[in-house]
Amino acid sequence: MGTEFIITLVLIILNGFFVCTEFSFVKVRPSQLEVLVQSGKKRAQLLRTMLERMDAYLSATQFGITISSLALGAIGEELISKFLIASLASYQLAFSGITIHSIALPLALAILTFMHVIFGEQIPKLIGIKYALPVSLWTSLPLRFFYLCFSPFIWLLNKSTRLVLKLIGIKSFGDAQHHTEEELRLLLTESEEGGAIKPSENELIQNVFDFDDRFVRQIMVPENRMAALNIESGKSELVKRVLEEGFSRWPVYLGDINNILGIIHSKDLLKHVVENRFNSIKDILIPVHFVPETMRINELLKELQKHHIHMAIITNEFGTTAGLVTMEDIIEELVGEIQDEHDDEQPPIVQAGEHEFIVNCQISISDANSMLPAALPENSQYETVSGYINFIFRKIPALNEQKQSDGYQIRILKRNPQQVESIRLKLIKP
């Protein structure tokens, strides 16, 4: 009985080994493993090679689990039942031999099942999940040896599995695991909440996901807010505007903003003036780059990089000027607002009370929602808060006009004849 007991114990350990290995292989993160591979760890290199054939090695673990479980059932059940029969008989109870045997068999099965589930399944599974990388590194070499010993049987298992899948119309899948964008976003949020990454790092990566989905019209400086120079302006007027407003690049137009001729650098203008070489602004004009407002910003970034330029003029479907975008505008979509020593910009949303906010209506709805406690609805009919205000009022509202909408009490604080410039939002039900 001593030998059978040792064999039973070994079979439980083997079953636990294969279960632990299976779950650790499934849970190990390739990014963690790659760090060890780059540092020259041979066991990590072996594990990476094995993970490239995940289906084969998972079949090996299943083969091992099946063998050890069947052997455990055959040997362990008999061992425990013998022990129980002997124990019951030793008490000289008033049971016949048949009755004792009938009691011992199901009791032995229950005890063996309990031991198998706890020590051969549950505990190894939890260890494999919690310590996936160290466990998979430790078990990779023994599993590799087991796989080589039983490779013909494992090959047959894989082929049979694929044949059955094919017969029932299910395509075989590869070993690579792919995460959707939504899953990656959730992982980032969970990592931030768990302290694995900083909020700023999460925000940056989330911005990268949004980057490819945004259009030029969503980030451009609209035509009515563009700073541009008239080519017919005199030298003193040009210098005055350049010095007062501090922009490094200027669109230059003839007649009106829809007839843009080119771009000038402020430094070129000032240099020509200082050196008494200024004759006409035409001498320092550089070609302008036009792009449609429907272009995605990642495509515009590639174009600006390709042509070594920092500004593009945006046109609408009618060919008129819709606005402009600079390289800085694009970069800000990734890293947030960039302000230099010349910028005098105020925050687009200022908290004016416990549940009150002053909002610059020129910002986009998505940017506003990232700073407000309750989101404003997004709609294809508008891009900015100003557009949202016009949409819900069905007009350009008057100064101090009010309306309740989308959980806010809205009051118009500032406007011009063409649009609303700022509003006060008061949360109705905080």
C-alpha cells in the first residue's frame, strides 16, 4: 500500500504541474517575456519559442492532464477504498463485507475527487494565473521534454482536433492573441487605477487611439479667427502686427481670406526690414499647402512631415478657406495644450462655483466633455460648443438668454453678431 500511496501522490503532483503550466502559458504576457529575452535569459528564449506554437504545447498539457487523471482514478480509488475497507472492518461493525464495500467505494471516490480538485486543479490553476511568468519559465523545460517524448500522440491529437473543427465548420485559429481597441483602453484604465501607469501616461496613449479618428475640421483654427496679413499692407503695418501678435508664421492674402497667396515667416520679414532689404512681401512668400477639411489629422501630419512645413490652409467643399492648422495644433491632440512665453490663452473652461462653469464656446464638444462633470451630446450637426448652442436654441441666442438642456442651465455670457463666444453652465442635478 505504501508504493500505491506514493504513486497516487506523484500523480496528483503531475496533474497539478500540467494544470499550472497550462494556465501560466495562457496568462503570460509577451511584453514581459520580451524584456527577459532581450536581457539574454535562455529559459525566456525557450519559452518564447514554445509560445509561438501555443496550440501544440497546450495539447501537451491536456495530454498530461488526461493521463495523470485516468491513472489517478485507477490507482487512487482502489488505494483509498482498500484503506477504508480495512478501517471499517477493524472496528468490527455489524456490517457484512458487501455492505462495507458498498460504503467504501463511493466514499473513496468522494475523497479522491476532493483531493484531485483541490490539489490537482484549483490550487495549481490559481498559482499559474497569479505567477504566470515565473511559473511558465520554470515549467517550460520539463514541458518541452514531455512534448518531445510524446510528440507523435500530441501531433495526432492536434490533427484530430483540427479535422473535427473543419467538419463542423469552425476555422482553426492561430496562436497570436489580438486585443481590440476597446480592450486596450480598458486595460489602460485598469492599469491607471491599479497604479501601474500614471494618469498622464494613460491620457497620452488614449489620445493616440483618438488621433486616427479625428478630422482636420475638428482641430483647425476657423476662418473667422485666423490671423492673416494683407499683401497690400505697408511695411510699418506689417511689422506692427507681427510684433503685437507674436505668431511665427502668417498666411498672406489678396483681397480677402479666400484668396491666400502664400505663407511668410515673421523672422524673414523682420530680417528684411532690419537689413533694409524689404521691397515687397512677395519676396519672402513661400508656397501654401491646401488640404480639405475632411482629411484625417494623422494624414495631415504625414503631409506636413513630407513637405517640411508647419502650416496648412484648410478648404471646404466649395473651395473657400475654412481655417488653418499648424504642426502645434496636431501635436496638442497628443500631448495637450502647449503654451509658450508669448501665449496669453485662458483655460477653455473655468469653474465659477461648486457646480458652475464658464465655457469658451470655440472649443470642441469632445474637449469640453473631457473637462465637464456631465457630457454634452455629440452630433454630426456641430463640432464646437458654439455649434451645440446654435443647435439647441435653433438660432444665435441673445445675450443673457437662458435654456435648460442636457442636465445644465445654460446662460449666454458673450456673443458677437456671428456666434456665441462664452456661456455659463450650471449643473441642474449634481
